[in-house]
Amino acid sequence: EMYYGMSLASCPEPSIVVDRGLALHKVLRLLVLGLGGAGYLNFMGNEFGHPEWVDFPRAENAWSHHFCRRRWDLADDEALRYKYFQNFDELMQALENR
């Protein structure tokens, strides 16, 4: 449910599984920021499964980099719940910089 539940279009109704997963992930991000400070990194798109497969360059795919990427566009898509992670991260980092 977490994989397909990130879409507001295919799953517009609130889901307790998705909401609890998002809340737990935000708590973990806050904990990591608090403990790591300047060492905080964010990789948008791999929280609950990558929307597309990740395939690193290897002989079987002719050393292609096509699927070896991060999806930085997910937070900009209004049809996905990743925008809530972006908003949370911005507020969390602004609070730390105060």
C-alpha cells in the first residue's frame, strides 16, 4: 500500500497505513537531523520504494546510466504525497537555522 498510496490521484482517500508511514518517516528525519546536524542528507524518491526501478551501470545493461538516478521531480508533482516531505524538510531545516 505504501508504494501505490503515494499518489493522490489513484488513492485520494486518506489511508492509515500511508499516513502512519509518512509520520514515522518524518520523525526519523527529525531524529537524524537532530543527531547529525550538518551531516543531514535528503534523497527524495526512495522513501517507500522508488517509483521506477534503479539499475546501476553493469555489463547486462550495456553500462547504461538511464535508470541510475534519483527522482528530484517527485516533490514538484502535485499528484504525489512527496510534496509533504519537501515541505516538512524545508520547515525542519529553517527551524534548525534559527
